[in-house]
Amino acid sequence: MLLVWLYGVMVVGAVSRSVVQIATEFDKAPLAYSLSAVAGLVYGFITYSLVRGGERARRAALVCCAAELAGVLIVGTWTLADPSAFPDATVWSDYGMGYLFIPVLLPITAMFWLRKSHKAP
């Protein structure tokens, strides 16, 4: 239940942030704002999968969490290696530092829980 709640908070944060930024200043940092919108969609799908339950939803959430972690690591590294490519931060910038590193910790925790819950009787 805690994972669902945390992912729900991330959906609201990422989607609301990207909607405002895309609507008001998209030309300032289109890549950053688009990546924040993608992050929000990924968080939304994971939240839906966790709420839905079942084996198929568990597998889908596991795949999306792995993709989310890859995205955080790629974008986080990219923002450190080439800061000029990101005039404004994304949800995944600096490995989610602006979100207390929750974007990098959450998928790791979720994948651990999803794998562990699969093995439970």
C-alpha cells in the first residue's frame, strides 16, 4: 500500500509539474519538460498496475519499474555529464535529487517488493 501511495504522489508531482511547464515555458527546456511528462506517465502506469493486482499486472509493473530505473540512471547521468542540455531540471535530473532521490530509490524498492511478493506462498 505504501508503494501505491508513493507512486501516486509521484504521479501528481511529475504530471502537474510537466503540464504547467509545458503550458507556460515549453520553449525554455522542451527536453526536460517532455521527460518529466514521460516520468509522470510511467509513474501512472506503475500505480495502476500495483492497484490492479494479479500476476500479469505484477509483471507489467516489474518491467515498468526496470524501465523507470534505467530512465533515472540515464537521465541522471546525462544531466551531470552535459548540464547545458537541460536548462531546467526534470524529475529524474541528478538521479532525482530535487525529489529527495525518491525517483531512484522507488523503483529499486518496488522491484524488490514485486519479486519478493511473487515468491510468497
